[in-house]
Amino acid sequence: MEKEDSSILHDCLRKIERLGVKHVRFEFYDLNFIARSKTFPSRHFRKFVEAGIDFQMKSFAFDAQGNCLDNLNILKKVFTSNTKAYPDLPTFAVLPWVTDTARVFISAPTVDNGGVLTIDPRSIAINQFKALEERNISLFSSFEFEFTMLDGKTGSRIDDDMNYLSTLRLAKHQEFFNKVSENLYQAGVDIECVETEGYKGVFEMPTKPTFGIQAADMAATLRTGLKEMASQKDLLVTFVTKPFEDTVGLAGHLNYSLWTLDGETPLLCDSSRPFGLSEIGEHWMAGVLDHIPALCAVLAPTVNCRGLFKRGDKNGVSASWGIDNRTCALRVKPEGSYGFYIEHRLISSANSPYISFAAIIAAGLDGIDRRLSLPPPVPTTKNAEDEANVPPGTKVIPKDFETALQCLKEDKVLCDVFGSDFIDAFTSIKLNEEKMLSTYCTEKCNDVYKWAREFYMDHI
């Protein structure tokens, strides 16, 4: 163990003793962004930090409910092998909503024989952040998560009010959300606000921007923690994109800007250039737009997520961009050089932040490497959902999930970043979801939203 890691370990051990931590949860996220973990008595913490945690590789062959797809290439390759996962000690945090318990994130880059297996989403994301670092670039980012809150016993929405930003509507749940905010902050997640959205039973909770992989870790803690705290109050929080027909597709918008590695100099803006975008910023955005058809498979990663791209919902339906235009895929917010950022709107509330970061970084860097030209923007006063308002040749969002997955499999840049094991497992799991939905509609009832609630809601 290196000196720096040893120092962090001792800090963790001191926290365990000082705060009376009796249990430590070693947690990772699968391909569906489902939290999976083992919890150990804290007296064994040091042992597992140094030796790593064993768990079966089949965890990456699970669907959202934990059903294993036995025909995946990864299982043919590793069979019953374990992976050895190691904790990222700076992520150690005490969880105020779980009695005497702390959590540390683990990443799993190896299997039993020491070989490298590219499939763990957090490890893949970390590699992409390292690719940024090699170019003296850092990402300053945050997520805005929309979610539905329901009665935990009946599964019905806690309200059918659609009054956007209503103080009185939020007041009914203010005590719960205030406690959530306090608990998350103690666990290292700084949320900027809680607000009611203009949809039935829907709320939004954005995180404060931060650098690097920490933004994804904060999002992970927020989503799992919020679901845990809700269950303790007989509530159910779900990030399913469209659990009910009578609401819009819910988003998990990613806001980000580019900076130098030291976090001192913004790289996205240049007031002397058209639209205020720097040259590197234009190339980056052009790369992201060029890969939109494939990106949609991982940024909106369930069969149910196709509801995000409905015209009129203002999440974007094509690879368009504009200055402060909510109808575009990429909305540029020009709030001064230090507040100049991109809002990526084509992201579902059900997305995995680790997978989303890896994919977007890969696409942006490809744009820089190929010096891609940015197409003209859609004017602020024009609707990008109208074909007449977007530049000719603008790529469109695949109309069905199977096509989106095929675009992913044909995108060499993204396939190289994620690796064949990940691409095979991810696409197979998602195609199996389509098959299950089709069977449900044929054999039970033709209610795709009821199936989504039954299959996803407790887990996503």
C-alpha cells in the first residue's frame, strides 16, 4: 500500500472509532446502475481494504431484478470466476440514514487469474477521466435528477398535482426532504435545491457541481440514499423514466464545463469567437453530436426510456444544439466565463452516471482528435423539434431501442472505450428487456407502463 493510501486508510479507521461505526458497506454499481454490496463488521475493514473484496462476475450479467442471463460472452469467458474489487478510500462516508454504518465504493478491474476484464462501469469511467487528465482537461459537472415519489404500500403517486415550483405542494413533504438534504450533505452529497416539477408526483434534486469522478459518486449516493430514506418512511422513490402514461419522460440532465486540470482556467468559452465557444469547446460539442445515435442507447438505457424522446417534452429529438434552447440535445448556457456550461438534455433519469460520463467523454475527445466542425445552432427562438429549424443532415434519435443498441454496436469509438465484454453484456441485457416486455404484452396485458412499474420501479 502506497504512503498516500495508507494515510487515507488511517483517516478512515479514526472515523470508524470516533463515530462509532460498526458496519461498512462495500458497494459497486452494475450495468443497470443497481447498487450491489457486501456489508462487513467494521473490525474487518482494514483486512478487506488490503485484500480486496471477492464477488462473482455474474453480477455483471444481471438484469435490473437480478436475473442472470446465462448466454453472455462474459460468463463463457470467466464461468464461475470471482472478481477482486478494491475500495476507493476517498469515497468512505458515514451514512446517517443507516444505523452505525459507513459506505465505500469499490471498483473491479480484475478477475481471479489477474487478467483485466473491461466491464465494471466505475472503472471504465475512471479510465476516461484519466484520458482527460492526460490532455490537461478536467470536467466540472453535476446532475439534475427528476424522480417520482409514490406511496410505498399502494404504489400510487403521492399527489397528482402538476403545479410547478408550488411552495404549498412542496410543503406537504418539506420535513422529509429537509432531512434528506441534511443526511446527504453529511454523506458528502451537496444538493443545490429540491423543487416540484410540472408533472404528477414528480420532483427534482440537482447536485452541486464538482470535478472528476466525484460527480458520478455523488449522483450514486443521492439516488440510492434517497430510495433508502424514502422506504424508511413507507414511501417509494423511483427514477424510472416514464412509469405512467400521463406524464412526460423524466430526465437526468448532465451539466458540465471543461477546465484545466488545476481547475483554474475555463476551457469551454472564448468571448472573441462566434457564440462564445472556444475552439476546443466547438470540437468537443461536435464530437458529442456526431455520436448522438449511439449515445442514446447508454444515456437512456431501458426500454421504457424511449418515452424521453417524445416531441413536446423538450429533451431533444435530434443532434442539435443552441444557446439557451431547451428543445436541443445540447443547451449551451452562457453565464459568463466561469458559468459557461453545457446542459446535455438527452439523458434519462434512469441513466448510470458512470456509463454516461464514459460515453460523453469518449465522444467529446473524439471530436477534439478529429477537429470536427460544429454545425450551426438552432436559434433560441426556434423549436429544434421542428425539422425545418435544424441544419440539413442533422442526425436524429433512433426511434426504437433496438436501433439505438445497433448504433452503439456499430460505433467504434464507444465500443473501444467500453470493450467487447461490456457491449455484449449491456446490449444482451437490454434486448432481453424488450423480449420480456413483448411477452408481457402478449400474455398478460398490453400496458407497457404497468410492466415498467412491475419490472423497474423498486430497483431503479
